[in-house]
Amino acid sequence: MRTYTAKPKDIERKWYIIDAKGQVLGRLATRVADVLRGKNKAIFTPSVDCGDYVVVINTAKIAVTGSKLDNKKYYSHSGYPGGIKEATLSELLVKNPNLVIEKAVKGMLPKNKLADDIIKKMKLYPGNEHNHTAQKPEKIEIS
């Protein structure tokens, strides 16, 4: 018996839409990462990008458990001495809510060149409107 390896020509890409309103950040990010990577398909191959496109709407209305809104901190560094910046989750949700979900999903992807291609298939929108109605995305419910 031989192991099946997906080829790029065998992959059919679908579009999915996920409403993030009221969803817990971690559970939402794992579901998005699995669909982006293609782990929900029978032809999943770790070394091939066989995932689908995901549109996430209402990113500004996600939920978090506990006191993470005030205690969870995000850091960025400019590369210069003393160039570190710090922001709490509540500040980042007001300033750029898409960045919160992007960082959570990116942390769940493999740390290689494949992740750069995978993350480009995620489209984030803070409101209810999106530009991908022509692709006819299927809705994914997260329990």
C-alpha cells in the first residue's frame, strides 16, 4: 500500500465564511487554521497547500474568556534599541481587530514558507460586509 500525496493540480479550492460575532478567539482561530491548511479534507498532505479560502466577518466582535482583555499583551519591536511597543487586547481590538485574529491564526500554522501562502487565503473584515459574494462562500458554524 502506498501513501497518497496530493498534487497541486488535484486540489479544488472552496470559499468559506465564518461569522466571528460572539466566538471565543482561540476556538475561532483553530477552526480557521484547520480550514486554511486543508486538515478538513481527505487529501490532506502536510507539505502541500491544499486548504481553502476563509472569509471572517465581524472580527471586531469576538469574545475572550477570563480577564484577557486587560491582561493579554501584544508586543512589537522596531529593531532599534528601546523600540518595543506594547498593547493590550482591548486596545488592539479598537485599533485593529483584524490583527488579533491574524496573529492567533498565524501562530497555529507551520513555521515555514508554506505558511506565507496559507495565510494569504484568509480575508478579514471588521464589519458585516465583505467583497467576496461572487465566490459564493459556504457558511461554517462554530459550536
